Amino acid sequence: MANDSSSSVSVIDTATNTVTATVEMFQPVGVAITPDGTRAYVTNSSATFGSVSVIDTATNTVTATVGTGPNAQSLAITPDGAHVYVACFGANSISVIDTATNTVSATIGVGLSPVGVAIAPGPLNPTTTTLTSSPNPSLVGQAVTFTATVSSTAGTPPNGETITFNNGLAVLGTAPLSGGTASLTTSSLSAGIYTITASYGGDANFAASTSPGLRQVVNSTTKSATSTSLGSSLNPSIYGQAATWTATVTTSGPVPPMGKVNFTWAGYSIGTVTLNASGVATLTRSNLNADSYPLTAVYLGDANNLRSTSTILNQVVTETTSAATLRSSPNPSTQGQTVTFTATITSPTVTPTGPVTFAVGKTVLGTAQLSGGKAKFTTSTLAVGATKVTATYYGDSNIAKSSASVTQTVQP
């Protein structure tokens, strides 16, 4: 805090909001702290001269004084901490201080009586976050320490900034940076295989970054942790098409996984398959209705390996199409003669079933059930002349609607 009338700078502890030190200097006006927090630059204002005092924040002592234009007012430090820009009211200029040498490296003429200066934020310095753990693998109940390291070509991010450790999408905990590293110790992980990441949120100078996923294995005292993955051969698939799901089980232990995998959808089992010697189980189905299915593969474990569940695979089954054709016999016919209309409904993936409606305009003549993809309707009541007869298959939630027409000629 610059105290102009008392010619001093007050140092305030932000944790207790108390003044912990006072540094004497002539008519201080503006204060700015370097990005690394090691130095404070303070303008000393006078109508006849101007200067900037440099305070070592560790000792709260003035280590240098830099002469500037008269009546120095506010000041700002570049994001990289390399330069200080000082507004000099009495000189109608900006003095630029090189912080490496604490000398004025440039003077910039500006408008009359400048009192304020600000620096646009520059590009953030990129960072890299890495993550290690020890021990790995660990046992249930054993303390595991995750250590994140944040590095940058521009230096080390400030102490106290937060690192967030995540187990997948769930927050495992947070820890403050100290010298570029932060550590979190936990014994809360149950038996299984986890992907842990560490994220640095960044600040005004350093960009955010997240570590690659770290595979942490937690074994029980008697069984090895496993991991199950699930893939689909066809996604999305069409109603009636065969889709094959493949579950692959790996273990952190020496004994290959054996036993069964249960393929489930929202708690319902759609099939259970025994693992082969490579730890793979496959299931093929073509009878799922058109819908979206959140599938998982659950490995049930064995004498040496723990059970595990895959992440959700969203299998989408879409409605299939249908196509209709219609023919009549005989055509032409004579009045009162029996005419048979045959509708054929096809689909690229299934044989359609259900009713077909035969109509003239909006007047329904009758319906008939499909058998082997064909439906037949017979009538002898058509009027003399040309009549357009339409056969409509309305389908269902799995098969789309289709229709076809034929013009029947009835002679007297």
C-alpha cells in the first residue's frame, strides 16, 4: 500500500489483513508486483523529479532506485516480468524500465499529463503437466501417492496454485503447487484399474494443462485387478442386421482371466459368453428393436482375478426401410368377376409381417396379413371403369411405411 502523505509503503499480510512491515520512501503513489512475487516496484512522485524504488519482498528493503520523468504516477509490469511501464505526469511520457538491469531502456512520448498505464495480456506461457504414482500396483487400503509436476520454458508456476487430481470424471482431491510439484496421497481406491489425471488450471501468465492418463492398478490381497473393454462391429446398425460385440478382459496379475462375461443393457442381460484363451468374449444379436442401448460388458471374475465392468457403449439400432409392389389378376376384368390383388412388401434386413390395407382413395376395401412378405386381397365389387387401388403397409417402430398402387380396369 503506497502512502503518499506519510512517505511510506505498508506491507499487508492478506491472510490476517494486518500491516507486517513499513518501508520508508519519498511520496510513493503506485505499486506493482513482479509475476514471480520477488520484487515490488513503487513510483515516487514529485513535481520536479520522479523515480521508481525497487523493494525486495523477502526482506522488505529497497534494493535499487531508478530515475524516471518527473511526477511518476501509476506503473504496470509486463506478464513476463521483463519491463515496467511508468506514467510520468510531469514529462508527458512513459518511462520503460528493464527489470534485469533496473535502468530506463526507453522513453515514450504520450499526451499531456498521463496518470494511468495498463498492459494488454500477452499470450500465456504453455505448460506441461506429468503424473507419477507410488506404489503402482498397490493393494486395497494401501496409501498411494500421486505426484504432479508442472513445467514451462518460462519458469515454474507460483507456489500455492492448485492441482486437481481426477479419477476419470470424479475429483480424487486437490493439492497446492510447491516448487512446481504437488502431491496427493489416498488409500480410498477399491480394487480395480483406474485412469488418473492431474490438471493445472493456469493463471494470468501460465496456460492450463492436463497430464496424460496414468493407469493405477489396485489389487485385492488375494486377487488381481482386471479391466474390461467393449466394442461393436456395427454401430449404428439397422433393425434386423447382426451386430457383434467384443469384450476384452486384461489382468494386472500373472494368471490369465477365465470365466464368463455378461453383456447387459440397463440391468437386463442380453447374453453371457465364456472367455476364450485370449481373454475375449463375443456376442452377436440381430433381434434388438430400433432404439438406443447403453451396453456394458461385465466380467464376473474367477479364482485369481477380480470382476470388472466396461464403460458404456451406446449401441444405436435404427429403423429399417420397406418397399411395396402391387399387382392384380386378371387385369382387365369384367364386371362381377373376382380380382385378386397381391401386395409384396420387402425390406433389406428382415421379412416384414403384419397387415396390409387395400383401399380406393380413402375407402378401405379390406386388409390382409403378410405371409412370406406377400398379402392377397380378393374382390368382385369394383365398378366398371378404371379404378386406382392402393396397398399400404404401415410398418411399426422397427420397419418404415411403404405403399404401391395399380390401376384396375373393369369392363362391362
